[in-house]
Amino acid sequence: MMRYLVMVAGAALSLEAPAAAQGPARPAAPNYAQAAKWLCLPGRADPCSTPLPTAALNPNGYGSVGRSSVARNATIDCFFVYPTVSNDRGLNSDLIAGGEELSSAQHLFARFASVCRPFAPMYRQMTVSSVAAYAIGTDISVAGRIAYADVRNAWRNYLADRNGGRPFVLIGHSQGSLMLQQLIAEEIETRPAVARRMKLAILPGFNLLVPQGRLVGGTFKRTPLCSRPGESGCAMSWVSFRENNPPPVGAIFGYAAQPGMTVGCVNPARPGSRGWEALDSYWYTRSRLPVPGGPIRWSSEGPPPTAYVRTEGLVSGRCVNQGPRGYLSIRTNADPRDKRTDRVGGEVGLFGMFLPGWGMHVADMAVAQGDLVRHVEAAARR
């Protein structure tokens, strides 16, 4: 696990030249009894209650515009840990919710508030600066332990004072998924009464290891990968790579270094499927991150009318496991004759190049966010 802690390397929605590793004094541990230490809580105005106008993008062009909503009487909770987004100086972020954290909660988590009560703690995550620090040989294991301790303490506060015995879903991405992997192993699998309330763990963007040909026994001892639609108490995990561009040997994502292991893959459209499945995707159209082939022209009709568009079936995914490799292969179903884009982004760009070992990391959640919301809604009925 520590190898992954030090290689988290800015699994970020933005990768910019990091500041120097030495920064301001590390903030004190947060007190999660205080509402201010949470990005999202039920029943208040915060990033997860922000409506997100979204236009349908169909083969015949832009369609109707809808808005994300907040459920009034959700019967299930969602506990979200955001990925590496902090550009704060130093190895650990401060506890001030900046634009990076707020945007992350909106892009990746706000839509889930339509089907569950949203909980998202601030935490002293490993920053983008930790990438540069590790690259020059700095030991950042202490930074990893600080980040995890915050997530663990937020979880304990949630469980003791905010959950009220309700069923829950865990949701993360990248560093957030790493933190939740450790949380499940240490705080949930060891407590059967709590484990029974975990309906689903959605953990894309970080390697979840399983023995080759098996569903459990690597990262987790008791929590299996989901193997069929409607299954409870299981984990959905994948790392995305473009079709015909599999993870290379030694890739940070999609390649298991431990002998006999592979990287678990659950198709987010249909758990257990090994074939191509159409994905229900939400894309942020105002992103300034680099895309192979240049900026995307979303429709021949012109610029999108909203910051988000929803595409159903524009991309498909298929789980691939070949020895140590395990990943979600992403295919764009391009049709030059229709009005919508023939390209989507997702690769991680840095210093004018795309990092081959990261795949389509930036799009792990976007490619299937509609499917994921649907799975959480179904979990609430079980």
C-alpha cells in the first residue's frame, strides 16, 4: 500500500507545475464535529446542492437541458473522498476549501445528491507538490499517513454522529479511492455490523488488486469486486485506458507489480460484463485540460449551451484482464455523419506530453457518471 501512497502523483483534475515542497506549517488536525470541516453535508447550501445545468448531446445535436437536483428524503448516504486536486504549497493541503476542492465536489459528486445524502470531508490530502517531492527522492510517507488519518477521523465522526444506522455507499477517485481502500480494509471489513450497511463502494482511478482469476483476496480480504448487477456489499473499481492503448509494463495504473495479482476491473455500466457496454457519460465542456487532437468541438451546431453535456452511448467500455494488466478499455463510437463530437478526452497531459501509464485517468468518473448514479439509486432500494 505504501508504494501507492508515494506514487499517487497528482491524480488530479489539474496538473500544473507544482510549488516547492517546503511550504507553510501544516494545519492542525480537523475537528469533524464542526460542519465547516465538511465540503458537503445534507440540508445546506454547498457544492453538492449546486444545480448543474446539463444539455443532452445526441446524434442530432443538442437536446433538452436538465439540472441536477437534491433528494429530499433519500434513504441512503454517500460518503465521498475527492482526488488529488490541491495546489497548496507543501506536501499536505490546508483545510481551506479552494476552487480545486469545490470544483472537484461539483464535477464528481454533486449529481449523487439526487439519490443519496451527501457527505464529503475536507482532508489534508497529499498535494500536487508531493509529486515533485517524490521525484527528487523525498520520503512522503508521513504526508500519506496524515491524509489517511483525516479521512479515518471524518469517517468515525460520520459513523458515530451523522449516519444514524443508515445504509451507505462509499465514492472516491484516485487518491480518494486509495484512502477509501484503506478505510474499508481497516475500519469496515473488521466490523461486520458496519460492513453489512455498506451497499456499494465506487472506487475508480486507483489500482485495486485481486489474485488473477478471483474477485477478492488482494487489497481486500472480505469485500469482493462486484460481479453482477444489483449485488450488495461489493466494490466497483476500474482504471480507464483508450482502446488499443493498454497500460505499458510498470504503468502506475492498470498494471499489478505483485506476482500473481491483477488490477480489478468492474464495468460501471454492467458489473460482471466482459463485453462492450454503452456508457452513460457526463462531460465538463469548459475544461482547459489538454486533449489528444486539440480542443473538442462538441457539436457541429456550435458551442454547448451549458457547462455540462450528457452523452449516452457515445463511448463504450469493456473490462480487460490479461495477466497483471487490468483496465477498462474505452472506445469512442464515432460517426462522422452525425452532429456530435467524434472525440473525448481523458489523458493526463504534463509538459506538452501525455503520460502513457496514466491512461484516461481524468475521465474515469465522467465516462460513466450516469451509470453510477443509477447504481446508487438501485442500492437504496435493496
